[in-house]
Amino acid sequence: MKVIGLTGGIASGKSTASKILKEFEIPIIDADLIAREMVLPGKAALYEIEAIFGKTIINEDGSLNRKKLGEIVFSDKEKLKKLNSITHKTIIEEIIKRANIYRNANTYPVIIIDAPLLLELHMQNLVDEVWLVAVNEDVQLNRLMRRDEISEEDALKRIETQMSTEEKKKYADVILDNNRELNHLRYQIQEQLKRVTS
Ligand code: ATP
């Protein structure tokens, strides 16, 4: 079984590529989904976060008060580091666990790990290939502004806080060019799937 890590910058089209892969019935391990699930009431990571940041970050119904936690960590870099050390470790562990379940079942020739922070968290070591969804910055800017209904200034700020696409390209085994229409992206995915499964 081949394990593919799918990544890309903000609004590059990872979710879009992931959706196409799902249409081809390829199993997806979704890092963003894991990140949301692991802080649900009763989960170990939520207890760890509560132990560090206190009861104020828990809502009355036991769920995580994201707004409150956001206020704490975005004004304090050390606290953000601490939070990331909990969440990133838990996400990586869960991804490894799920990938191993697929590996042991050996039902699928290929699975995808969809992880926006694949390279930042050095998860390229966990996968056989890195697929990067890449767009030019002007396309990225326009799609981000339109999708999130934000100004050019805010969109640029968000893009600039991330590792650049050029930097990400250094680690990519496959670059999926998403500057053109959806069918162009679909075609490239289909070709790559053919290659890895042949
Ligand atoms: P994020 O990391 O911010 O969640 P993402 O990489 O998952 O973003 P998407 O949400 O898939 O990116 O795509 C960003 C926006 O661009 C969406 O509104 C999507 O519909 C649109 N989009 C993606 N690919 C194309 C394309 N080839 N043509 C036109 N629009 C596209």
C-alpha cells in the first residue's frame, strides 16, 4: 500500500483535490478532521489542554471554548507553542494509528493523508510520496478573498504567515497544478493514481 501525503498552502485547493480523490474511492485520513475530533468532550487532548490553560477554556457543556483559547495563545507565543506541542503530537499519533489500520487491512493500494501542515510537522517522513497542490500567488489570493470574503490585505497576511509554495515545492514528489479549471486538476490526479497503482 502506498501512502500519499497531500498538502498545499491556504486556498490552494487541498480540499478540492481531496474531494476528487474521494470520488475515486481512495481512503482519506483528514488531519483537520482529526484536529477537531481530538478536542471533543472526554478526549485526552482536551484534558491536557484544560490542565495547562485552566477551566476557563471549557464551555459549560464540556466543549472547547475556541474563542477563549485563541485569545490566550495569540497574545502569548510560549503558550501557543505549548498548545501546538499537545495538538500536533496528538494529530501525528492519530494519523499513524489510522494509516497502520489501513496498512494491516491491506485492502487499498493507495491511501491519502490530507494534511495542511504535512511539511511543517515533518510528516513527509511518514509517507511514500508528497503531493503538493500548487497555485500561483495571484490565483491563491483571488480564491482566498472570494472564498472567505476577506480583503486583499487580510488575504495577503494569511498567505504570508505560511511556508511559501516555492519552499514546499522542494519537498514535493508530485506537483498538482491547480491554476486552471477543475477538470485539469482531476486529470492530473487520475494520471498520478494510475501511476502509483500500476
Ligand atoms: P484551506 O487550506 O484554506 O482550507 P484548501 O487548500 O483546502 O484551503 P479549497 O478550499 O479546496 O482550498 O479551495 C480554495 C477555493 O478555491 C475554494 O473556494 C474552491 O472552491 C476554489 N477552487 C479550488 N480549485 C479551483 C479550481 N481549479 N478552479 C476554480 N476554483 C477552485
